[in-house]
Amino acid sequence: MELKHKKLGIADETVFHMYETMLITRRLDERMWLLNRSGKIPFVVSGQGQEAAQIGAAFALNREEDFVLPYYRDFGVVLAFGMTVKDLMLAAFAKAEDPNSGGRQMPGHFGQKKNRIVTGSSPVTTQVPHAVGIALAEKMDKKQTVSLVTFGEGSSNQGDFHEGANFAGVHKLPVIFLCENNQYAISVPVSKQLASVRVSDRAAGYGMPGYTIDGNDPLEVYKYVKEAADRARRGEGPSLIETMTYRLTPHTSDDDDRSYRSAEEVKKAKLSDPLDTFRSYVKEAGLLPDEKEEQLEKSILTMINEAMEYAENAPFAKPESALQFVYAGTEQGAEK
């Protein structure tokens, strides 16, 4: 039987790199939890359980030209688009070299101009109209660029989503709306969030196709995002893709998820952990022999250890840097 990635035209090397990026994402996330629990970093917004959706989507795009507007769980997206483990460690420790904000913002507010990662903010879903605006500008400039914006299913209930989706549909803009449906908007289950069965049901109202797919399969996500990107580049407008995932950790490091979901539910969800299932696929495809897997884990451990040590010892921003970018002429000496 032909392997799924072969049918999709994905090279073996790319599949291995997808798994490698997923593994880096998970191991970094796990380390950040340990750092938080030991009192070394103040806050973690985890993406454990959602890596397949993130990596599948990112790899389906042109990561040299397309724009991405991630939401706060998207370690996998930003790593795939060019951020480094060191970058994210510097953000977690709130150091001056943090490329996202120079240590000013809490972790998860990703932004890096050189890699076309557009800065987000704390109010959820504000990145959606920004993605639509970028898509409009690129269309006006007659470019073949796509913008991808991600958000949780809770965010799809905000006005920003509906206004952005409506505008994109009317003007047939090259934007992909990717919902990472992890079943909970903080403590509110999806059954109490939506009147419709699926988030993707909303697509028809805005004149675009909508799909609900398995977010635990990075190859499935790749397929649908690639098709949506190709459609957008042909001038056929936006798409809404809902990836069904599960948040394996609490909402944040400050959340106690035992108050709204059972340990049995989480344990059951872990049986479909996308990292485990994709690892099995890559091994069965002959792309991850035991020796290579062992070496991969060692190299990732070294990478994370070095990034952690560097970030922990890096300097904090000077107090006066808080005034940079506030008034005209205050940006001298700021991090670029």
C-alpha cells in the first residue's frame, strides 16, 4: 500500500523534518512546564496535543513568502516558520534579546518580522482582521502570497472572527482561517460554546468552503491547508479549516483543569497523542530507525539545554527601554 505522504507528494525528508519539528515543539513545551514549576519562569501557555495541526499547516505553506498570524499556543507554527528554541526561551525568561517583544510581553505573543510572523495581542482573535488586512494588501499588490491565521474554537465566537471572515469572503482574499478546536475555551466545553455542530459550519455564511478534519494527523492537515493555499493563490478566496484536537495540559500554568474535566477524560485523550501516532507512522515508513531516533532525542535535549542556559543568563531589558516605541524619537537603541 502506498504511504499517505507519498500520495500527497511529500518527500521522505520533509516528513522526517515534520516529525523532528513536532518533537522539538513538545520537548520545549515540556521543559517550560518544568521551569515554571521550579519558579524560574512565570507563565506557560502550552500547545501539547495540538502540534500536528500546527506543523501540518505550517509545512503546507511557502515559509519563505507567506505570512502567519499565530495564536498563543502555536510553538509549532513559529518554530516551523523560523523561530529558534533560543528565541522562545528568551521570551519565556522575559529577556532583552526576546525577538517577540524585548521581554515586554508575556510568552505566546509571537512576532518576528524577518520570518513574517505577525505580532499578536492578549485579546483573543484580534489577529483575524489583521490577517485579512494583510491578504487584502497582498492581493492589491498582485502577489501570490497567502496569510494563515490560527485561533481556538472559543475565539471563533468573537466578533473579530466574524467580521474578518465576512470581509475576506466578500473580497475573495487569500487568507486561511485555521481553527485549532481543542475542546475547551479555558474551562468552557465546546458543547456550551457553539449552537452549530461544527465551527466549519459557519463558513457557508461567509461564502467560503469549510472543513472539519482530524487535527491529530499532520498529513491530513497538510493536505487541506495546501489545497486551501492553492485555491487562494488562484484568486478563489478564503477557506475555513477546523482541526479537531485536544488540549492535553491545563489552559495555562495558572489553571487547575481538574475543576472542569476529569482525569479519565485526559487519560483517554492521551491515547491519541499526535506525537505518538505520527512517530509510529514515521517509524513504519522506515524514516526513523531506533539509532536515528535516539540521536534525534539527544540532539534536541542538547539544543534545549543550551538555549535554556543562554536565556537564563542573558540580561534583562534596561528599565528605560519601556519608553521605546511609545513616542516619536524614542526607538534609538531598540532591538530590531
